[in-house]
Amino acid sequence: MEEKSYLAKETLLWSKNFDNINLKITSETKEFNIKLGKENIPHLLGLQYINRYLKSQKGIELYNEVIKNDMSDEDIFKKVKKSHPKKDVVNVKNRIRTFKSFMENLENARIVEQTNPKTHIKSKFLVIDTKDNFTMHLGVLETGNLDVFTDFEVERNIFETYIVQNNDKFYKYTSIYEPIKSIEKYEENYQKWRKFSFNLEKDKELEEKFLIEEKEIIEETELEEEMEI
């Protein structure tokens, strides 16, 4: 009997580390302010296709469906085939297979324009990376929203979709091809941005460095205040 795999479930559990965070992704000319929660991840993995009606379960419901029912990847693929017989289940397989690795290496990706006029994707920009002759695309959609830091209406962004293709049909005519310069996370306790990575081990190092620097700043400030007294 073939052993089952649980990559989708593992990816969802991994995403709990990035629940309800604010990110800033910057390239030479672009800056995306992202609000990310674990409820966003099921849609990026294509888990909505387990249901015949795609909107019958939303993000957090899909998340709980997989986690609570201990659904294997094979269970997911069977449901996709049953609910959408005409859909190529390989599309969902490729999303689940590559998503976590793609995000863990997001700092090595590029920002391009989405230039396919025939797609239903609403994102004007894509974050892409290529591996093994496949290109991973993360759609970045602009949404008017309230800035939680300033209370002003600003253009916020969400991750709209994630697609794996072996061609460039979504960005063939892009006028930009910009490496990501920085990914930052907003630390509310310090009211500051810090360098961030979806790679847990790397991000732990970035966080520790940030905390050491902040401690030094606090100590220097306290020392200066004592000297003024």
C-alpha cells in the first residue's frame, strides 16, 4: 500500500507562523504592503477546488477542513477530480508541491507585470521565480484599505493567486523585471519594520538580530538620559 503524503496539511500548519502579520515587499520601483493570515493560504494552494462550488467554503473553512479531517494530499486530489472532472488536477498538485519552497526563497524572486489580457487574474503584478523549467507566479492584488498604522486610506495588497506554469504567458510583455530588494515585517511592539523571511530558521536569526539592536538602542537612550540628569 502506497504511503500517503500530507504536504498540503504541513504547509497549512507551517503558515500559522505567519498568521495576521503585515509585510512590505520592495523592489527598485515597487512596494507592496501585504496583510497576510493563515486563512489566505488554502486558496493559494488551490484547495477551493475540493468543492464543486468554489465559494461554498472560504479560507479559514478550507483550512479547518484539511486540518481537522487530517486530509492527505491524495484525499485532496480525489476530491478535486470528483468536484471538477474537467480540471487538470496537476495544477493543484504543482501548487501544493512548490508553494512552501517558493515562499521560503521569496527574497530571490522577481517582480514583473501581469500582461495576459485573457486571464481572469486581477493582479497587475506577479512575484515570480523559476526552478526546474517551471515558473511559480504569486499574484499581488491592490485593494483600497485602511492603514492600521496611520488611519489613512491607502493602497494595500493581498496575495490573490498562486500559479505554476512552464511558460511565460502571464508576463511575456512585462516592462519590468525587478529583483526583490527587501522583505520586511512590521513589529507592533516596537512600531518598526524589520527584515523578514518565510524560512523559519533564517527568520529566527533576523528576529534575534533585530531584538539585539533594539536592546542596544534602548540601553544607549537610557544612558543618555541618565547623563542629562
